[in-house]
Amino acid sequence: QLQLVESGGDVVQPGGSLKLSCQFSGFPLRNYNIGWFRQAPGKEREGVACIDSRDGRPYYPDSVRGRFTVSTDHVKNIMYLQMNSLKPDDTAVYFCAADPFLQGYGCYVPREYDYWGRGTQVTVSS
């Protein structure tokens, strides 16, 4: 059974850093397209980092590029999201997701994914 569990969410001050983890079980993450998404109250879920399994390259939207970094540990079957220079606008519930196939919308598009974790809250506030 495929399962994804996020951890690492916390309250952090603006300018601070946080590292999220997503533990995958039931499948090797190296064979899947994987991504981090976030959803703030009243807003749509948006992608903040993803790795397309076809080329192994990470993708980031302009809003987080240079501040967020996605990485993986294939031995531990974990995906990480290192977040630096956090801003209040980064406040959201962060989810990890996985899917074996992309339909063509892009690895940063939520509709590409069938498997999701339950999320972890990140709050950036002074």
C-alpha cells in the first residue's frame, strides 16, 4: 500500500529556515514523479517543487526558486524540502505527492498526482 507521511512543519520567524520530510512507503520513490505542494486558507493548492522521473530534474515556481530546494534519499525513501528565507506568504499546509505517470500538465500541477500525504502546517510569523 502506497503511503506518504509529511513531517517537520513548525512556526518560524520571517527569514528563518525549515526542512520538511516526506517518508514514502510501499514503493520506491525513485520510480515516481514526486512533488511538494502547499495550500493556504482560501487559496488553491500550488506546486512549490517537483522532480520529473523522466529526467530527474527539479522544478520550482518563481515564487520559491532560489529559496526552496527539493532533495531525495533513495536509501531511506524520503523526500526533503529545504526552505530558506521564509516569508509570511509561505504560510500554508504543505503536502507531498507522488504518481508513476505524468499526463502532460507538468510535475508541478496538483492534478497530475493520485497519491498524497495528509500535510504538515508551516506558519511564518513574527
